[in-house]
Amino acid sequence: MIESALALVAPEGEGGGRMLIFMVQIVAIFAIFYYLLIRPQKKEQERHREMVGSLQKGHEIITAGGIIGTVVHAEPDRLTIRTADNTRLVIDRSKVAQLVMPAEEDTGSGGGRKATKKGGR
């Protein structure tokens, strides 16, 4: 079946048709890799960059090392987080893995923490 398809593309003795099919296969493989691996990774990086850029005081976060804390001070490249009553850590902003709880917005309703989670965990 493949030989008959090749015979239609190029007569016997010419290798041009085989080269064309080979090139189409290579392009198809790159397209599959792009849509299955590269494109989703770029989207995830963009989502993480937006999340890290929006961090502010009061957000509850999880670091890449698994430390859970609340942001108490935000600088352009660093965050100071409170992990316990008197424990504060300064971390690199890019090492935040997940935003657990957004900062509470003062809506006047006076009540409780939001029960939404951000991220994949």
C-alpha cells in the first residue's frame, strides 16, 4: 500500500517522493511535540508568572519546598512570609509554587476566610 502511494508521488528510480514523505513525517513529529509538550509548558509558565506577580500581603502560599505561610511583606523579587507566630522567612518570589488562599477583601460582610483554592493541588 505504501509502495503504491510512493509510485503515485514519484516514478521508480527517483528518490524525490520518498524524501518528501520523510520531510512530512518529520514536520508532523515536530508539530505533535509542540502541541503536546512545548505549548502547554509555556502556558503553565505564563500562569505561574502571573500568579507570582499578583502576590501581595495577606495571601496564603505554599513554596516549592513545601513551606506554608502567609505573605507579610512583598518586594519586587522577595517575599517575607509568616509560618508560625514568631517565625518569618524571606523567600525568592519565583519559588512560590501555589497560592492557597487569596487575601481577604474588605467587603463589609465581616466574615470568614474564602474557601477557594488556587492551583493544581
